[in-house]
Amino acid sequence: MTRPTVTGDREADELMAPRSPLGLPRPAYEGRSLPNLSASIVRAAAVRPSRSAPPTLPPLEGALDPFQGRRTAGTVVHFLVDGLGWDSFRRASADGALAAPGWTDRPRPITTVFPTSTVAALTSSSTAVAPASHGLVGYRQYLPGFGVVADLLRMSPLATPGHDMIVQSEWKPSHISGSPTVFRGGLSAIALSRDRFEPTGFTRVLYDGARYAPYATAADFAHELARLLDGPNPPAAIFAYWDELDTIQHLRGADRPDLFALELSHVADLVAYTASHVSRAVARTTTLVVTGDHGQVPARLPSQVRIDRLPAVLREMSRPLAGDRRAGFLAARPGRVEALEGALTPRLPEGSRIVPMEEAVRAGLFGPSPHHPELMARLGDLLVLPPPPSGLTQRLPGSPPPRRHLSGAHGGLDRAELLVPLIAAPLAEFAAPARRTQQR
């Protein structure tokens, strides 16, 4: 059997070339990143183009744009698979582990955003701007207006049990995000995501202005997607989200290509089912765009740097560690930035980078201006980038011990974290071969 060929090595190398004075890669916000894709979808599918719509990053550049600047005839499905990194995807395709139709003959690499975290990337996807603009710059983040470092997935202060503790009756998404969603700017859309995420504050931020369609299981996802597409009034766009590929890498590690391929094949089966259970006309006019929010790297337990076990470092910090394991944000006590860096440097693994946060922002890691007015206050003083398989953690007093160590991680600028695939084609191309022949 001939194995499928996945191109894009040269493009991937170009995307990983240092793109700032810091000698680090950065997301290609100018036209080859995740929020650029959302800008392309808005241009192609918005049914109420508005001059008052909020500004976004530019659409995808050149041949990367699946719509080539044109409007679409049918629905656009923006399918974001959490944890779908380019390198792991390419390995699964080249090894023949992913043989589903439509997936391996047209992928291109693009970058996600920085930090390479779900919070930052999903918000960039739903706003079409970079993290520096919308202001959600890490899953753990200092919020000056609330005076706490919060877990943004739970919308609650760190070490506080429960969810949505900062989401009060008068709370609005604009209290967290500095950019309205594309659904408030003229794009009629449905968000298809897990039923358990529907009532959360983070979901309110992500999908403000869109209708929420919950699903419970894998089969329910495929059924619901087909129903939405084949219904009497299909939306201009569907933003669909799948989380299990990310989960298996966290639990079992990012160095298990067998498990990655198994999960991805499962996702491909769901897409093939959907393509085979809508009308031929819908399958031909629907554009499916698949991408990821980040990839993952291995995270070895002995290699994790426990900030809470470093009293010399803690003495110089003004608040708990924020950011992600692979991209830590540290804030110093007044006048003690150099002391904090001096205490931290000898305790980091070889190959770590400590970057003054102002330099990281100026170099464009978090994106171009305009910036969220609280950006620097939210970020702190120092950005710490440990090499894989290392990471930064801090257990706060009173917090329960973690139930298990997560063996896969993301958030940094490693190639495996930063690059994600872009796969776009008519939905009919993802149907099983027999069905595809009938549709033609």
C-alpha cells in the first residue's frame, strides 16, 4: 500500500525560524496563524458585513486561504481539534496510521498563538485577534480588576474550589476580554461543543453572540453536526470543538504516536460519518476547515521546577506563578526584578530562557498592537521558557495535591507546540470513498 504524502516541511522550517530580536520563533500573526484563519472565515462567510465590526488580524495569506478571498456558497465548519500539532499529525500521516479520506493530501502548517495554550488560542480563534489584544494570555492569569491570579478555565482564583467564582450577576465577557467575538461582528454562527462546557464563564467569553449547540458523546457530535448542516436554516459558520486528542496526550504523554493516531483516526471517522449523512448538495457546498490550538511535548515529572519549593525565589515574587507550565509569568516585588531573576536562574534546567516581559511584548510574541490596556499588568515582569521535558509549577498553600502528573504539556515555543495543521476542502472530500463517488 502506498503511504500518503504530507508536504510542508520547508514551510514548517520557515515558520520556526527566529522571527524576533530575541532569537526565538514567534507566531506568524501577519497571515499564517490561527486568528488569521478566523479572519478568512469572517470574510468568506459573514452574512452581515458591517463597517462597525471590530478590527481583526488580516486573513490568511495567498494560497493558504481556502476561500481565496471569495464568499462561500454554503456553511463553513471551523473544526478545532485540541492538541492537534503539526509534527504529530505529519508522523501519523507518513506512517500510514491515518488513512482517512481528505486528511493527508492537502494539509499545510500554520502557527497557533503564544502562549500555546487552549485559553489563548480559542479566544484568538473566536475574536480573530492575537492574545495581546484580547488579553487572555494564559490559563493562569493575574486579573488586576479582581486582584487575583485566576484559573481562566474555571474562572476562579487559584487554590479556590469550584467554578465561576468571579462570574457574578453583573459580569460580562468584556470584563475579561478586550476584543468582541467575530459573532458580534456580523458572523452568524453556531458553537458546537461539549454539553458540560455550556454553562461556564469561559464559554461565555468564547462564544458570546453565537448560538450554543451541546453534544454529549462522539456519536452525538457527528449526529448534531450533520443535523445542523442538513437542517432547513444552516448557519453561515459552525465553530466545532473536540477535546479528547488533547486529553490523551496530557494523560499518557506526547511521545505516544500510537495513541495519537488512534484518537485522530476516531476524529476522522466522525467527520466521514457526517459527510456521509448529509445531502449531496450540502456535502459539496460545505467547507470543512480542520486545525488545532497547539501541539504537545513530553513533560517528565522529575524535570518539573517546583516554585513552591524554592524559598529564595518565593521571597522575590509579588504574586503566584501565572501563565503555563511551559511559559511561566513571574511578577517581582517592587524594585526586585533583578533579584528575582538572580534567584531563579541557577535553579532552572540548562537551555531555559528568561526574557524581560517588556522585551517579549515588544518582540511580538503575544501579537501586534493594539494591546489590551491591562496587558503588562496581567503578564508581570519575567517570561520563563524552560526546555522540554521541563516545566514550571507552583502548589499554593491549601490547595489539594494533584490527582496525577500530566505527562504531556504545552504553552511554550517548541516546534511541537507552535505548529498546527491547516486542512481545508469541501465536506464531500472527507466522505468514505463509495459515498464520495456517489456524490460526484
